[in-house]
Amino acid sequence: MSLLSCNKNLTPLQRRSLRWIGGAMLLTVLTNFSGANVANPLVDIFPNLARLNVPQGHSSTLIVALISAFSVLPVLLAVWIVARYLKAEPDEFIRALAVRALLWGIAVTMAGDAIAGVVTVFYARPFPIGLLNADLFWVSTAIAFRLVLRSYR
């Protein structure tokens, strides 16, 4: 019944949705490497990728638009996964719990984003916020789901 307990308690719909969530998190990791100012281990492995980085303030509009569009993909994928799961979940009680957990996950992510924004401004250094936002969202939603489920026992 629970989305976070062992695999034998998950329905096929929940298993499939968790696989999609894992894919969205992987895509978030990949899009995090698209920022030019973020420390990027791929540039260390493949030095030719450094030529793709454009100095800050001298970026063409097309490159900025492509990187922005690429960074939006995990967000759109996450919304699509959640909407698809909620539409297909036959149990109204589990659906209501999932919505409450998602709201808590969004709240924790926004709070974490605000804190990271202050830290970034204070230290004037780039921060891999896209990667942490996705992880924080999914983990806080999972914890909130367990807490909401426990409150009904």
C-alpha cells in the first residue's frame, strides 16, 4: 500500500511510477551539468567540452534559450509523472495522501531553494540548485507521505 515500503507492497502502477521518478532524477542530474558556471566533472573527463562554455555575459540568445529549455525538461517530466500517477491511482485515499505529501514536498523544496539562494548570494558562488531541488522534492515528498500515512493509523 505504501509507496515507500518494501517492493512487495507496491502495486504495478506504483512500481512503474517510481521507475519514472528515477528517470526524472537522472535527467535532473544530467541537466545540472548544462550550466556553464557550475563545477562540471564532465569537463575534467572530456576537455573538449570546455569549448562549449561561453564566457558569462557573452552568451548568444540561442544558447541561453537551449540551455533553459533543456533545464525545464525534468520539471515538466516530474509534473507529467505525478499527474499520470494521480489520474491512474484507483484508491481515493492513497490519492489524497499523495496530494498532501506532494504539497509538503513542494513547500520544503521552496524553503530549501530560498535558503540556497541566500547562501549563493552571500558567498557569490554558483550552486547546483537544480540537482538539489529535484532530490529535495522527491525525498521530502516521500518522507511526508510516510508521515501523513502514519497520522491515519
